[in-house]
Amino acid sequence: MGIFVLLGCQEKKEPMKTYDLFVGTYTDGDSKGIYKFQFNPSAGTLDSMQLMAELVNPSFLAISVDKKNLYAVQETADFDSLGGGVTSFALVNNKLELLNSKGTGGAHPCHVALSDNGQLAASNYTGGNLAIFDLASDGSLADRQVLDHKTADTLIVPHVHKAHFNEDELFVADLGLDAVKRYNKQPYGWVAAHQASINMEKGVGPRHFTFNQNRTFLYIINELNSSITVLKRDDEGSYNEIETQSTLAEGFEGESFCADIHLSEDGKFLYGSNRGENTIVVFAVDQDNGKLTTIGRTSVNGDWPRNFTMDPSGNYLLVANQRSNNITVYNRDVEKGTLTFLNEMKMGSPVCLVFK
């Protein structure tokens, strides 16, 4: 009797896809600059921490759309005689190669944004102004224009906190002026737009903001009174407030200050970070009128959440907890918007998280 042996053909396993996560930090403790992790979207884990560049207080980062360049602020007051700095890197063979650094014309730059047509904006918090750089073909920093937010009223101190390019328009949140300024691009530089200032209630402190996909709605997170303001664009292109919602749990009595805000890619859920309550608040977004309904809030399992981000798959949300020196990872239910804590990675003073 013959014996037949069936040899099974094993399929070759594809290598597991991972994402590069770059982390900006404050360097007055254990951290030394810009770090990189590998994020595994199958397990929702971070590993392989590397110091990519030694830099003073690279508290906010941005990566170009073509993934060829990374930019970092130097949030200091003494990069040069005028204040802080910004540094450009080339991303080459999984390394950061320094291109150049330039002064931002104001103290403590805390945010950096990129346009689609070769410009960079650095927001000077203490300086109260905005530096706009042209970018050379290799991504290095070139000529600079400075937009000053100082007013005739010396009792009002501007604190520029975030800029965002929309085609030929620029939106700039100023926490000190309680306003979002708008600029249009002209051949000779940036000038005030027709709605030059979206004025907010005094004392709210607009910090960061985001738009829905077609820019009908604008969502502003307010640091000082822990709220999110929803605005709608009218037929003339001006934005007008339609509602403001608290980010804090009813009955919360401690001090808390908002930080960051993000919409899910499908526009159905809005997230904000609370420093003090130490939570990520979750809202459902009405797709017709833009209004918000609170779903709940999730502990950040740390202290003082700053920037947070969603991974490229949209299945995870990661939070940089500055004071507890950890990055926490959450599974995100894409149907319900809710968050479930998975794990944490310890590191010194993480502030900004950017996926490549």
C-alpha cells in the first residue's frame, strides 16, 4: 500500500506595516530634542525610540506633504536677539539632515504650519507676531515676512498660537486678542482679508482650530474658559458663531485649560484635550448644521495633555502628556467615536506628535 504525503504550501507572510511617529519635546528635563518611534497599527503599540536630532525645545513639528522635509520650532526667547527660531530638516534615508535654522522674529514660537505652495508660518506666542517664510526648492528656509499683532491698546497683549493655510488664505489664532485673524496672499505678501478678524468673547483665549472638509464650519478650542466654539461660513465668506460648548464635565471644579483639537477624517467626531481635567473630550458632529453633541470624555492616563493625533488608519488616537512624561495610546471606535485605553510609552516631556 502506497503512502501519500500531502505537503502544505505555506503562504509567504507580508511584512507588518508600521508608521513613523515623530515627537517634539521640551528639553528642560530628560529629553534632548526630536524623537522617532515605530507605531504598529496591528497591535496599537509604540517601540524603537530614537533620538533623531538634538534641538532646544522643538515643541511643535510639521512634515511636508511629500514627506521630504520636517520642520521644528525652537521655543525659546534667545535663539537670537529677537526671540525663538525654526529649523528645517531633510528626511533622507530615515534620518534627519539639517538644512538651516532662522529666527522667527519673536519669542517662544509654539506652532509651525505649512502651505501647499512653498511657505511656512511660525506662531510666536510671547512675541505676539507671526513669521512667514518662503521655502527654497530643497525645503530650506528663505525670505521672511513678519505680521505683528500688537495693538494701540497697551493693556492687550497678543499671543499668537496657531496658523493655518487655506489655499491663498491664512487663519491665525491669537489667544491674547481673543480673535482669529484672517489674511489674503498678494504678490507682495500677506494682507488683512475682508473679514480681518473673527472676534471672540473676551477672555476665552482661542488656541487651536480646525475646519470640516469643505470649510463650511470652523471649530475653535478656547484655552482659558475650556470651550469649543462652532462657526459657520456665510455667503460672503465670513465666519459667524453658531454655538459654544464646554469641554469639561458638569461639576468639575479644578483648574483646566484646553490645548488641541482634531476632527476625524470622516468629519463625524471632534476631539479636544483638557489640561487639568486631564481628558480627551469627544463630540459627535451634526453633518448638516455642524453643531456638537457631547459623547463623553476619556482620561488621558497622564498629566497635562498637549498635542494629540490620530494614526493614518484612523483606528487609534495618541496623546502627548507633558508633565507625566508619557504617550498614551487609545483604540478609536470609528463608528461610535469613543476611545479605549490600550497602553503607554514613557518619555520625557512629549508635546507634539506627527505621523510621517
